[in-house]
Amino acid sequence: MDIPWTVTKTKLGAEPCRVLTVTTMEREIVDREIASMPACDCVVGIGGGQAIDYAKYFSWKRDIRLVTIPTVISVDAFVTPASGLRCKNDVIYVGTSTPDPLVIDYDVIRTAPRELNVAGIGDILSIHTATFDWELAASRGKSEYPFDEESIGRARQLLQSSVFDKIADIRGVTDDGLWSIVEGYMTINTICLPLGHYRVEEGSEHYLFYALEKKLKRSFIHGHIVGLGVYLMSRLQKNDFLRIDEVMNSVGLKYQPVDMGLSRRDVKEALQSLKQFVANRSDLWFTVIDDKNITEEWIETSLEGLSFAPEL
Ligand SMILES: [Zn+2]
């Protein structure tokens, strides 16, 4: 994969662009790096999610124009306003910045590995499990926000039109397939920004990923690990999981644990401790994880169709 990088241009114009390669997203270090850069009137983020998030943060800190040119669409960083940074082991979301313009160059994006662009559907597929979780929370009187059935309907419609109706295009990484993912992200924003939260797009499938990341102290390709979360949590929800499996397999999403170097024990232990993990995190919303028992029998059955990396 290309190294993500950002370019800054000074106000004087006579100076060449400053090029900054992103080597860390640790906020403390990023703050120091930004403080050491000269005055400038524009920051251009070119690359994957980290380069875009870095440029967004830079633009917010300095209150300067942001231009973003994603070279892969594996994550939705280029359409969300907040920047994902790290503070110790945790991901934090800071600031708001909107690109002007956001440049989508299909040929550039297609130079990224196909599987990374396909991974872009992860945060759209998650609507399947996240909307179920919000409905469940509302039915139990546990929704943290005013329940909004219309937003759920719009999110499901977008899942249908951006992913279910575009499987061949996404698999083939055609212009239509790539645009479908970009448009899907933008529509999620138009639903979620007025609501003030991303509950139609984030739920138990993301929480399993947080648990795995915390336990294993390593990062994952977002769309792949979210795909595994959708696979398992749609089973816990008893929520049309065979259809979702078929979509993920048809589109070629790499959601199998073996693709992410996860052993059977890694996934099993994460599921065994998942209820406790979410119970310890007061910032996480009510989902199927709180509502259902996660039994040994359910775990065994749910892991049957998955392929794992060998134990180390
Ligand atoms: Zn996500």
C-alpha cells in the first residue's frame, strides 16, 4: 500500500510545498508535529484513512482550508467531519473539518488493492446490525436517544441501494461501485449529523471489534473486522444472517478470521468476555450484547462456518 502523506503550502507561495509523512496518529506527537510546521493557508490530505484524518485535524487546529484526495476508500474518514486520533490505546474523535473540495479520482483509487476498496462497504453493512440494535434498545426502553424510525428506514434503504443492488460493481471495483460506496458514506452523514449520533451505523458489530482490538492490542482493516462483527452479531440477533453472509461472500469482503490472522481462540475468548467488556464501557450503547446470553453452545455453533488462523 502507498505510504499516506500530506502536503502543506505556505502563504507566501514562493516556498515549495512542505510534505509530511504520517507516521503516527498519537495525539501528543501529532500536536507537536503540527506546532513545528510553518504558517500555511491550506492542507491537502492524500492517502488512506490516516492521512485524511491527519489533514482534517491539521485543518481544524489551524483553522485553514482542507483539500482531501483519498487514494483508497477502505474507511469513511474522508466524509466524516471528526478526525480519528489515538490517545494511548484508545481511538478518540476530535474536531470538525469539511474538505473543499473532496477529490474522488477513480483511477487513483483503483491503484489500491481491490480488497481494501471492497472493505469500504464495512461501515455501510454495519447498518444491518446497528439498526436492529437501536430498535431492540428502543423496545426495551433503553435507547440513549429519541428513537427515530424514519432514520432507520432511510439507512436500510441506503444499505439496499449502495450495497445489495451493487454487488457486481463493488466486487469489480468499477466507477459505479466506488461511487456507490462514497455516496453511501455521504448519505449516512446526512442521516447521522442531524441526529447527533451514528446509532444507525454503529452497534454490536463495532463493539466486538473494539473488544478484539483491546484484547489483542493490534489494529485491523476496519471493513474486514466490522464484517466479522456483522457476521457474528447478526447471528446473535437472529437477524437475516444468511442473506448478509451471501452479500459479504459475493462481494469478496475479507471478513474471515484467517484473513486477519485471528485464531479460533482469539475470537472465542473475545465472545466469552464480550458482555463484560461492554458492561465496563459506559460510553457504549445498549445492544444485543446486553440483551442476550452469549452461551458456549451459541459460540460453538456460530464459529462453525468460519476459517481461522493457526494458534501461535
Ligand atoms: Zn466503523
